[in-house]
Amino acid sequence: MSPTVDYSEVARLDIAELTVWYLANTDEDTAIRALSALVTEIDYLAETPMVGNLIAGLGRSFRYWEVLNRKYKAYYERLGPEYIKVLRVYGSRRRELTPAEILKSKDSPRA
């Protein structure tokens, strides 16, 4: 079985915002390289989902991993062996998301 990655709607919006930022602030080649690296690192998480850091206040299946040279945190839930759902992709320098914000992102887009 090959690794599987699903993305919440909010994670898709996060990545769309990153895409817009990279295109506005760098050249197209840099944007493509950065976003390709992001996807590659997230795919790695699906292959080894337990590598991530536990998210305080949530169960053992909820984790995060710093990606793109620690610029962003990919918050995810391990759904099975080699199967994750990315809940958020959030700037590492921004405030920490609370467990409630992470869980809310599973089912509803941001306001």
C-alpha cells in the first residue's frame, strides 16, 4: 500500500495562501520549488506518521512536524499506517494553534 495524504479544506486554504505569497514575493521557479518541497515533506509524514511531535492536549494520533526549514508546521492526524490527514499548514513564527483550533479545522473552514 502506498502512503495516503488527505487535506482538510482549511489546510488546502493554507496552502493556497502560501502559493499566493510565494508568487507575490519570489519568482515562479522559487515558488514551485518551495511548494514541491512542502508536498514532499508531507508525503514523508504519511510514510512515517509517528515521527511528528505530539500536540499537547490531544490524543497520540494528533501531531505536527516543522516543514520547509522550520518555516511552517504541518498539523496532522494519523488515520492509519501510512495514512494521514493534514489539518493545517501554519507559520512556525505565528502563535501556536490551540487544540480546539486544530480540531475545529477538521470539519469547518475558517471564518
